[in-house]
Amino acid sequence: MARHPEQPEREGPPDADTVRAHLVHLSDLIRRLDEEGALLRAIPLLLRRLGDIRRVLFDYEVRVTERLLPIEDPVERDSLRIVREAAERERHLSEEWGRDFEVEDTGDD
């Protein structure tokens, strides 16, 4: 069951129904304000609501789907760092060795 969008999110990441409820509530609010001719006067209210929804969306995106900031395994993170450092050293050494052994083409065939 979805929580009412006005309730603060405190007990962990929101579920998909809660996120959807927040978005639908915002769209209903915008539609109602527009119909009443009060949309532009309500910008401070909308900015507050957008900030609240932004927090919910970010929390959902990061903690539930892990699409923005995937949780890395510390061992995997260290392994990737070691591989990156080794590849950089290899690239650097290849550049240095290539400079030492460059042969000029004199055109004498």
C-alpha cells in the first residue's frame, strides 16, 4: 500500500508505489493550480514540493534501483583500482619504450 505523499519518508527507501504517488500528487497539484489560474503565483509552493519529491526520487534511484550510485564491493573496488593502475603503468612504459626505439625512415631502400 502506498503512503500518502505528504508524509515524510523516514523508515528507509520508498517503494515504487510511494514514488508514483508523489509524482501523481504533484501532477494533480500543478493541474489544479493551472485550472484555478494560480500556477505562477504558487511557484514557492511548487519549489518546496519539487525539493521534497527530488529527495524521494533520489532515494529511490540510489537505494532501491542502485542505478545512480551502485554499491560496490570493497574487494571489487580495490581490484578495479589495481587493474587501472597497472594499465596506466603499462601505457606509460609503452610510450617511453617507443620513444627510445624509434627508427627514422631514411628512404634508403
